[in-house]
Amino acid sequence: MKNFFLDVLSSTSGKREAKAYLSRFKPSKPRSNDRLIPKHKKIRITDKDSGNGVNLGGLFLPARAVDESPTFGQDTAPKTFVDISSEPLHVALVGLKSPQLIDDQTLQGIGLTLSQLAKLGLSCIVVVDLQDEQTQKSSLEQPLLWRANAIEQADRIVYAIERQSGQGARRLDNVIGILPMEDDITPTVKVRGDVRVLNRNLLLAPLRRGVVPVVVPVGYTSVDQKAVAVSAKDVMLALTRELAGIIRRSTTEEEPTQLMQSIRTAQREVSLDRIIILDRLGGIPSISSMKESHIFINLEQEYEGIRDELLRLKDNLKTMTQEEVAHKGIRLSTSRTSNTLSNFVEGEIAPAAMQALTNCLPSIDLVIDSHLSSLRLVRDALAILPPSSSALLITPQEAANSGDHSSLSKMPGVGTRPFRNPLIHNLLTDKPTFSSSLPRTRLTPSTSSTLNPSTPATFIKRGMSLTFLPDPRIMAWRPPTPSILPLQLSDPRIDLARLVHLIEDSFGRTLDVQRYMARISQNLAGIIIAGSYEGAAILTWEAPPNVPSSVLPGTPAYAARMVPYLDKFAVLKRSQGAGGVADIVFSAMVRDCFPKGVVWRSRRDNPVNKWYFERAKGTWKIPVKEQGAQGWTMFWTTEGVDGERFDDYAGVCRSVETSWADGKKILD
């Protein structure tokens, strides 16, 4: 129990995250008296009834034994009872890949983590996924043997959970059915499917008792009740549809209004908050960055790019021999190159299963297929869940690391900090363990660690779309010239009223709109808008005050001195600290718009400065005694800022005028 609370305390990031967690996992408050008394038997007891003004509690209430004793009569008593709780059952769907390759100690560690999640209000359903090549082949050639192996692994998981949880676990191998496609009443793409949940109560009844259901990927055909092997991915999607309340089968006697009410009741009954995939390969690899996985994926914006990146890598493998792949993988253990495949082999494949993957080309091909399958599964599942739901891809070893506080973290992190179990941290904060907008150089192993940093978990949300004006994928953001007209805030693609509301809500101040538009009308570089104006970044090109008069505006020399400047960075108050809006906008700014660097300023006492310090590659406190300094701290993401470039940055941060209606310049 001590280790559990240490995990919880080390995983919380602040009051805002704690408040958000409590609002999502609000404990139910049943009224003890109402719990036992039907509406037609409720008795109102007041102090007046006691006769002496003393609070006598439940002294005059009907005795429990009498109230619960059977009543015999000819009249049918009303059956309407008071609803003791309106809170849904919070559930995580956990896909455990290749449990046959996981040792018993790691399984017990996973069981401990799942029991801790349950204590924090998140019940888990585990799906067994025997995904290796040999078991997939045996499912077709020897189905009975495959089923026995699947049940054996499910029993191992059940035993591991029972060793750590007082409520235990239960194997379910009769909950999945295979129905004809024409029986489906829902035509939506990716919602249809012939794999279904036969009995919803087989899942919910154990969950309500605190028992963890462990689902075996075996389905029964609707025609002859024959048991057949089912893809774990199809089982996960079937469970997602059922828990989301989407698949409800109607009868000829059921009215449309009754069907709708049934669907709404099912959706209120359960909240599927997490899709968790425990995979020894870890998170989704980021091929473009050296030796790293994606920390956070905004599906709305990034899914197609990541998918295409993996598919291109798979195509490249087809032109290479097994010897070339193995040679590159071995050579890269001592030499670093910029080759995309080499980075992938060294950074993603080698830590997970280098021995198996360097032996033959098909093994590497299957690794990429596994990542693509996980990515598609998460995309399809989150598409039918509320936007608040999310997914986490993590290694079994990371998930099992609960309660080891004797040493510092052996995972990548910012500086030296206590270990954070990624699953517990994610439940409490709804964020990845490390911010996705942190520079990769900040994600370094602890100085006391003797192990190589493991693959970071990948946190995935449906997220939000990003609007770039102009789109840097079509035309890079460049300083304005006589031939390139700058963007204007009056552009019809920009909802100026919503943008102004976003800025004023974020800063808590009134913007002098006309003055602001006049200031940036000739030097606006671009705007990034997140979702429906939940966040935004306004970036400008600023001319340093020390540019010689001989360097004329519009010339290449003048453009070379222009400074990329983050003028406004705003997030709606209701979205601050939730949903990763700030991370999404900031990452897009430094990745897509200004990859070579950007500068900005912030007042010295701004509470957001800690967030800025972690993401900046350099900072400087402008001396207050300097004319026009007014207590600013300057931040930049540019490599190697010194000499003339530093002077230009400092000159811009000193000279940019504020545009607030209250005239207080320091509170920018």
C-alpha cells in the first residue's frame, strides 16, 4: 500500500491535473437510506419528529431486516427504486501482446499495476493477443491446440492478477460471437463487424465486483456454435463497440424510441476511457527523428503522415537483402548515420528484439506490420469513442514497473526524478509521461542509470485539427518581400472575433484590436489554429532595431536579418492543462513552421516560464536597468545563438510594443 501511494504522489503533476482527475473519476455518493427504500416507502424524518431537537440519525427509519423481508400481497408493489449513482463505470481495454514471451515476474508486475488502476477508479478488461507468427499459423492448422495455448496464457494472466489483487480476475472464453454481416444494423464504416459481444453482462458483472475479465480471442459462430480463433484486434474493436453502446440489436417488438433509449442507457452505463496496448516493441517509431518513438500522436493531424512513413520504410526493405539489413543493424550499434532504415533498426528494433530481427528480412517486415496494426486499431477504436478517450502503447516491462522506488528512473526523463509508472501517471494527468513538445535533447537517461533508455510509451488521442495559414507544407514561411504579400488578420479564412476572444480569454486582458492589426499588418509570418480556436500561435517577422540604414527593406540582406518571433501564444482557459493543446501548437510551430528556430519573450514572473524553460534551447534575462527592458526573459529554440544573431534577438525582444487596451506594457 505504501508503494501504491508513492506511485500516485510521484505521478501527479500539480493541482490542475489532480482537479481534472477528480472531475473525471468523481466518486458516487449514494444515500444510504435511499439505497434500501423504494420510492413508495420513503419516510421523511425531521428534527420535529424526534420531539427534542436532537439529531437521532436513522433511529426512526425502518429497520433493515424488516424492510428487506419479503412482503406477500395480492397487489403488485411498485418496482421503481431510487438511482443510487449516476456515475458510469470507467473502463480501460488492455490488449496484451505475446504473453507467452513474458516471464511470470513481469506478468505479476502488470497485475499489480492493473490493481492500482482499479483502486484509482479505472477497471480493466484484458484481451489475450497471441500475435507471433507460429501461433497465427497454428490457429489455422491446429485450432484445438491454439485454443489450449490461448487458454493457458489467459490462466497465467488471471493467476498473476490474483496474486496482486484482492478481487482477482476471471477468464472469459465464451463472450465473443461471430455473426453474419447482414445482421448488422449499423452501416457506419469501421463500426460494422461480424465479431460481436454475445452477452454484455458477462463483462459488466465481474467489473462491478472489481474482478478483471481476461478475454480469450475465441469466437462462436451463430449458425453451429463452433469455436474458432478470432483476431485479437477484432475482439478489441468488438469490445469497444459494445462498451461504447453502439451495437444494439433490435427485435420486431421493439419500438424505435425504445431502441434509442436502450442505446442511451448503455452509453451512460460505461465510459471506455483508455485503450492500452502492451507490446514488447513499445511505442510507434518516429522514423524522422533519431532513435525515438512518438511520445504523443494527434490522430486528427498526424495519422496519415505516420502511416505513410512506415509504409515507405516497408517498401524500402523490399529492395534490400537479408545480409544488408543485418549488416546495417550490426554496424549501427557502433556507428551513427542518417539513413532512415538504419535509424529505425538501431533505435527501435534493436532495443526490443535485435537478435530475432537481424536474422531475416521477414521478421523486420512483421515488426513494421505490427506497428501499423496497432496504429490502425487505435485509430478505429478512438473514432467511435468520445474525444476525451485516449490510447497508450507501452512495453510490458514499463507497465510492470510499479513500486520500485529504491533507485532513480531508468527511463528517459528531464533531469533526475523519481520513477513514474506511465499507466498511473497517464490516468491521473491524461498526459504522456514526458511532454511531446520537449526538445529531444531533454529526454536523456538518468545520470545514475546503468541501462540503455527504453522505448518511450506513445500516448494517442483523436485530438484536433491544426490550421496553418499559410500552409508550410505548400510554401515555407519566409520574410515578406515586394513579391510576397504578408498574411492579414482580415483574411476571410480567419475568424477574427473568435481569435480575439481566444487571446483575451487566455491572457485575461482586453486586446486593442485595431492597434494590434496595424502593428503586424506588414510583418505577419503566419498563424496556427488548433481545433475550433481552442489554441493559437501568431508569429511575425521582426526587423532588429540595429539594422544599418544601408540595408534596405525588401532586399535579401534585409530578409536575412529578419527575426522569426512568437508574438502571441494562447490557449483557452478551459483547455489549459488538458488535451495537450499547448503541446500540439508548440510542436507544430517548431517542427513545421520554424524548424530552424524562433524567439519570444515573457515577463519574468510569468508562471508559464517553467514550461518555456523546458522547451527553449537558450534563455536570457534582459537586465531591467536597460531602457525598454521592463523585466523580460527571452527564450529561443535556435541552435548556436551568439554574436550578431543574439543581438538581433535581444533587440527585438526589447523593442516590440504591446497592444493591450489597458496600456500596461509589462504584462505581455
